[in-house]
Amino acid sequence: MSNFKHPFNDSLKKILDRLEYLIKQNTFKNKLDPNYVLLDNSEILQLFKISPKTAVNWREEQILPFCQIKGKIYYKLSDIHKVIDENYISSKKKL
């Protein structure tokens, strides 16, 4: 009876393995220096929920610093943080 394996146990094991993998990945990313973490254009589009044309406009207007390597566009995570901080508007009420 000890050799009995239920399919549900296999599913739980797969979920547990995936969770452990995601935790390790997240821990690794959090240890990286934001100056050396690069995001590609598709990640920026998803992050800000903008269109490709808006991303082009932001680059042309120098809102979002970038680098281009062989036609592929990359952004430094530290620059993204700066852009967000510089454009953040607090909701404090004026007395």
C-alpha cells in the first residue's frame, strides 16, 4: 500500500516544484543591481501598458532613456525607477 501514488499528489508535487523555482528566480532578481538589469521593449510595453508608438514617442521626447543594439531596444531598470519617481504625484491634500 505504501507504493500507491495518487494523481493529485503528483500535481501537488509539480506545483510545489514550480513555486520553489519561482521563489528562487525572484530572490535572484532582487539581488541584482538595477543598473545592470535590462528590460526589452516588449517588457516596457507590458509594464506601462502602452502602445509601441507611445514607447517611440517617449524615446524621441527623451522621457525614457534607452540603448539600441542591432535594432533591439533595451532600458535600464534604474532609469525606469527614475522616470517613475520624477513623474510621481502625491495625493496629499492641501490644508
